[in-house]
Amino acid sequence: MSAFSFTLQRGVTILHEASGTATENLKEEHRVIERMLRILTVACDKLENGEEVSPKVFMSAVDFIRTFADGCHHGKEEDVLFPMMEKRGFSRQAGPIGVMLMEHDQGRRFARVFAEAVEKYERGDKTAKQAIIQNARGYAQLLAQHIPKEDGILYPLADKVLGASDQKELLEKFEKIEKEKIGERRHHEYLNLVAKLEKELNIN
């Protein structure tokens, strides 16, 4: 975040003044997204083992994916970071940015079918379980290999070509996206949601 950074320790969200770069902000968000991927994996394991999982768990995951992971996090990359990298000579169609955009679209396809299955499950349609498992796992596996590419390849490339003024501009635009996509200063609500779901599913 531009105004604030965060940590999540034992279910407690701690906000503190941010002093890092835009790419460090995105990496912090990756750590939260990875927690949700773990939640999805554990919830799917339970379904496969015949255990009951509250529809609210999956409904919360859908909201997180749509709003935090895609709308806010991917919005920052696609609407702000990638265009600035293009101005510094990177191609949007090829190379790292092209691959990331392709994988974002793949993730949205998994998320869309996952959300449709969750709606059926919430209405009591138990036949939707398999679609939930298949698409939640597909989404989790895709992002599990997508995130290291951004952390280890894309962001370091960005840091090499973006100066301090670029990073400052990115953070300012990130703040605007946060306000538009999820509402001002609402990151902590999604962080607390992650902690709540971890507790419900007994994830340490």
C-alpha cells in the first residue's frame, strides 16, 4: 500500500507506515494471496475427504479473489506497473509482461467457473463440489507458479529500469486503485478475513 504497509502475525493485522517501493508493495500482497491459496487447497482437501466445508468459506474466497487479488493487485500491475514498464521499453505482447497477462487471464477463467460452482454449492447443490475442487485447485496451482515469476523475474526487471520518481508515482497511483477497487484503507479487512479462514480451517 502507498500510505501503509502491513504484516499478519498469528491472526493479528499490524499496520505501519510504508517506506518501500511499489514492487515491494506488490510482493507484500503476494504473501497474503499465498495464504488464500493455502486456504483453498485445505478446503478442497476436506471436500475430497468427505468433510463438510461451509459455503461461506468459498464465498469469502470468491470475494477475496475478485476484489483483492484480481481487482486490486492485478489492477495495480495491469493498469499502472506494466504501462510504465512499456514506456521503458518492455513489450506488452511478448516477454515477461506478455506471459503475466496471459496467466492473469487464465486465473480469471478458473475464478469465474469457481464462483459459478460456489453459487450452486451455496444453494445446496452438492454436485457442484467437483467443479469447486477442480477450479479452486487450478487457480491455486496457477498462482503458485505465477507469483515466483513476478517476485523473481518481473519485479527485479522493473526495479532496474524504474527510478525513485517512478516508484513514487506508482505508489500514488496504487493508492488511487485501492480506493477505487476495494475502498479506502480496507486492506486490513481482507487481511483479517484471511486470518479468520485460517483459524476456521485449522491452518497454522
